Amino acid sequence: MTDLLIEFLSNTGFALADYRHIIMILVGIIIIYLGIAKQYEPLLLVPIGFGMLIGNIPVFKDFGLGIYESGSFLNYIYYGVTHDIYPPLIFLGIGALTDFSTMLARPVLMLLGAAAQMGIFITFLGALAIGFPPNEAASIGIIGGADGPTAIFLTVMLAPRLIGPIAVAAYSYMALVPVIQPPIMKLLTTRKERLIKMEDPREVSKTEKIIFPIVGFLLCCFLAPAALPLLGMLFFGNLLKECVVVERLAKTARTSLIDIVTILLGVTVGASTQADVFLTPQSVGIFALGAFAFAIATASGVIFAKIMNLFMRKKINPLIGAAGVSAVPNSARVVQMVGQKEDPTNFLLMHAMAPNISGVIGSAIAAGILWSFMSH
Amino acid sequence: MFGFEAIIAHDGLGISVIGISVVFVSLILLAFAVSQIHKIIALWDKRHRFKKPRQKKDQKAAPVQDPTVPQDIQRASRQFKLLIEWIGEPFPLPKLLYLSEKCGLYRPHSTINELLKCELIIPDGNGYYVWNKEAEEKRSST
């Protein structure tokens, strides 16, 4: 009987745990805290944080419990991550949620969404320079796109072993947009520039909104076919929303479907951060490069907006350049917040949504380009 | 391999330059296409203008004769009918008023009021209005 008790005790998590599990559990608790108490992207951080707790309970190997053990429950739902099923479904929901009218009203602002993608390629160079192989460097660079599903999509294709750290870095930085972006935005703009008021966008007709997803899809995917799974779903979701006649499908895509996929994606990404695969010097490098990518992407957007102002008759507020990173709608909200600190009567949110949404398209195209380069 | 040597060895600069260029070209093309959509839609909506002369001819062949409607209003009603055909039915009343003012039609407010009174323009029950063809035919037969 004593032997049985000792055997049982030796199988418990207390006996199997080492310091790495404790560190990861603490990280998970901090992420849950940030999600609940600070409300930084709670829809993402709460599932990811709890997933980290699930993934870092020490269990016997080959017990069929861990996320990397075939046949386990977690391994089954992780299939959606490792086979790129969840990211396009998230994009379907984003498409069904997003109103593209501000972008349609002022298409010139789409250039800011392109400029912010500089962060991806500069970080790619940085990762190459510090010794990451090209496929891993590309996956790290895409963190600068500030788009969790896109980062997961590309990492699965190019560097599957880095899914955990890259996904957590991408989602953590997306959640920390209100902390990372404002100092960069203030540093690169003058008060006079932050006070610029932009004119109201024109009204966009229903027909335009219906035609856009079809034209957008055809144009982008003919140019960068590798972005097809993400952009196909994004524009399809938007067509469901705008055509009105399939309201049931649009409602499902923007509510139940995206919620279910977010839960599965968040929990499995969190659980994939098992201490033994996550706590490596590489992960530290990925987190450092991720922060760098975010900073460069924000700075590129703001600087490009200032350059555009040199040529434009009607000036744009350069703060909206920061929304070119595709953390929708978080970075647009940050622009609004920073703008209103200078002038409470200045409403930049709707203007910032244009580069924000085009940033989603831009980062998906960038992912497609990197994938097509690396796969050759 | 580290530093610039690693970037050159993996053709990092080439990938980055082409990558960012393709992103820019894609979004510039998309922005251009988007900026043209509303113009194409506007052109498509104006296609009825090309049919206008023929409709006028048809109109002349079947003039509206209404003894209960004042003579000047009767004349104006033909122009309003053409305008309504151009707008398309059902139409919002403010749009008809706005366009009739823009086209310089005869006393738009009172004419529309008269047309409503003699039921040549009737509500469709959904907040919009339509041209009452039955009433028009009835009047022309009498």
C-alpha cells in the first residue's frame, strides 16, 4: 500500500515539476492578469494564458496527455493550428466583422498599410543577421505584421517548431499595442502634426461595398497567389456581410465561428508553450525581434504618412500611419487615444481604420510572398 | 554565419526589396481600383440618360391629358415623369425634389404637391413613392 502511495505521489505534477514549469505557469498567470485586469485583448490573452497553464502541468511522457503526443485531446485540437485551418477561419470572421467603407472612401490611405509592412522585411533582415536560418527569419519577421493568424499561418508553413514562441510573441505584442505604440508615435510627430484634423470621408454606396471584396480578392490573389487562403477567406467573409442576402451566414462567421476558433486557437497556442520547447535562448531572441518588428512597423507607418503630407494638398494626421500595423482595431483605437490626448475634439478612429484594414491585407500579402520565396 | 554576410548569403536584401515592392504594388493597384469603383457605378447609373431622347419621343406620342390638373402642372408633370423614370422607382421624395430643383423644373415644391394631390405620385407603403400609371391612363382616357 505504501508503494502504491509512493508511486501515485511520484506521478503527480508536484513530483514531476521543475523550475521551468513554474516559470511558464507564472507567465501564464501574468498573461491572464493582463487580459482580465488590464483588459489588453482579453479575448486572446485569457485563452492563451489558460492554455499556458494547461500546457505546463508536468505529465508523464507517452501518457497521451500532452499537446505534442498523438491521440491526446489537445493534440487533436492542435491539428487546426499545425494544418493551417484556424487562421483562414479567423480571417473569415474578421472579413464578416469589418466595415471597409472608410478605406473605400479614401483609398490613398491604403499606402500606409503597405508602409507599415516594412517592419516585416527589416526584422527578417535582422533575424538573418543574428543567425536564424531564412525560413525561421521569415516567420519571425511576420510578427511585425501584428497579425496573429498570419504569423501562425506562415510559421506552420516555414518553421513549425517555432509556432509556440512566435504565436505568443505576436499575440502578446498585439495586446500590448497601447503600451508599445504611443511613445514611438509621439517621438516621431510634432504637436502641430498630431493636431491635424482630417475631413470626413465621403459616403460609400452599398454597391461599392459589394463590389470591393470581389475586386480586392481577384486583384490581390492574382498578384500574390500564396496569400489565397487568408485573403480568400477575408474577402469572402466581407462579401457575406455586405451582400445582406446571406445574413445568417455572415452572423455565424462574425459571432459563433470566430468565437469557437478563437477559443481553440488561443488554448492550443498557449498549451504549445511547454517549458521544454518554449524556454530556450531562441525564444528570447524571437521576443526581442518581435518587439523590434512592432516598433519598426509603427515607425514606418508614421514616417510614410509624413512623407505623403509633403505631396498632399489635404494633409493627413501622421498618427494614423501607426494604424498600418494590422492589429485590428486595437492600433486604430490607440491612434484615436493619442490624437484625443492632444485635442479631445479630434476623432481619428474612422480615418485610422483605413490603414488598419489595409494593413491586414498587406500583411497577408507579405506572408504569401515570404512563403513563396522560402518554399523555392 | 552572422551579420551582413548572412544577409547576403541568403539573398535577404533581394527578398526584402522585392517583398516590400510587391506589397506596395498590390495595395497601390487595389487603391486605384477602389478609387474607380464609385465612378464606374455612377456611370452605370447614368446609362438611362442615353435612352432619354427616345423616351421623350415616346412621351410625345402619348401625351398626358388631364382636365382636373391645371394646365401648367400638366405640362410639368410630363417632365416630372421623365425625371422619375430616370431616377427609377420607387424613389424618395426628397431626391425627386432635389433633382427637380437641380434641373430647373417649374416650381418644384408646388408641382410635386399638386401631383401628390391628384395621385399621380403615390406612396408605396415603404416610405418611398411611385408614379401612378393607372391614374395617368385613367386621366388620359377621360
